[in-house]
Amino acid sequence: MGPKGKTAIVTGSGKGIGEGIATEPRWPVALAILALLLLLAALPGRVRLLPWWTPYAIGIGFLLPMAAVRLTGAKPGWVRIERATMLLFALFAEGTVLTTLAYLIREMLGRPGGLSGMQLLTTSIGGWVTNVIVFSLVYWRIDRGGPEARASDAGVRPDWLFPQTGAPEEAPPDWRPTYVDYLFLGYSTATAFSPTDALPLTSRAKMLMLLESAVSLTTLVVVAARAINILGS
């Protein structure tokens, strides 16, 4: 605890950089968003239902509050703005994935030859990766009250049980999940369609994983499989 009862901000090295809310580094989150934007830009012939610049504008708009949280010492106002911006980003991105998925299925049923195999493949890859990133952000934001509550050990009930928590003798004494853990959780849920190392403990965690698995399964089994079938014929 710092002077006047305030908690020093936790950085990647665990050192305080000022006074304010205890938090965790944002650079892994920013790196994941930038990687997603670069992937969407690199995929050739991807089906776009919105102007090409829309995801990049939304992504940059999400990164700005994160930078402000870091630069201002995690002031409560910026933390709230970041939380609201992340929610809007997640809703928009996942809504776009679902809308695009519905459009692709409709086109495949109504006009079997209307979309090429490459279009289906690149669009399904973009949608699948977006699905993973979006849900990893949601998991990171809601589990144990969010990154600030986790960094300050607020004692909020966890939504997932990680193996390091179940076997504390195998983990550092001050271990807590960070974004990388939630990114792996999102990836494994979208790949295995079931819990892997982290077990859901609450109803909202189970419903979120169910939705992510359903979107991933539809993307891979319906769209990507159809794309591979066309490309292989």
C-alpha cells in the first residue's frame, strides 16, 4: 500500500509506477488486437458486409482508452471508459461475425456457386480468429471482477478454476491469471469445443463458453469445410 492508503500500480515487473488502482499490463491485449487487425487486412478476398475501414476504426478506438489507462496511472475514469469500450468492441465484433456467418450460410444454400472456395476459407479464418479474440477479452474482463480486482486481490468469486489455483504448490505464491491465460482459454474453447485446463465455475462462464463453441463449430464444420471441399474439387 502506498501513502494515503492508495495501492501502487502493478506493472509487468511488479513494481509500482505511481499511485492509483492496482492493475496489470495492457500490452498483451493490445498486441492481440493489432494481430487481429493485421490478419484481417492480409486475408485475400474476404467477404465484407461493412466498409473495409470499419474494423480498423473500431480496433483503434478500443486501443486508445487502454493507452490512456496506462499513461494516466489507471485513473478510475479511464478504467470505466476502457471497460465500456471493450464491451462495445466485443458486441460489435461478435455481432459482425454472426451476421457474416449467417450471410455465408444463406449464400451457400441459395447460391451454391456464388462464393468461391477462397472467399469462404479466408472469411471463415477471419471469423474464427475474431471469435477467439473477442471471447478472450470478455473472459479477461469479467473473471474475478476484472484485471484491477485481480491485481489488487479483491477476493471476488472466480468464474474459472485454473490449474495453478487448484495446485498452488506448482505455481508462484502470487500467481494470478493474466490476458495470456484467457487467450489460451478462448483458443482451447474454440478448438476443443469443451473446457480444457480451466473449468467454468459460474453459469455465465458456461454460457459464454457454450456460445463461443457454437460459433466456432458452425464456422469450421459448415463454412470452412465447404471451402475445403470446393478447393479440393
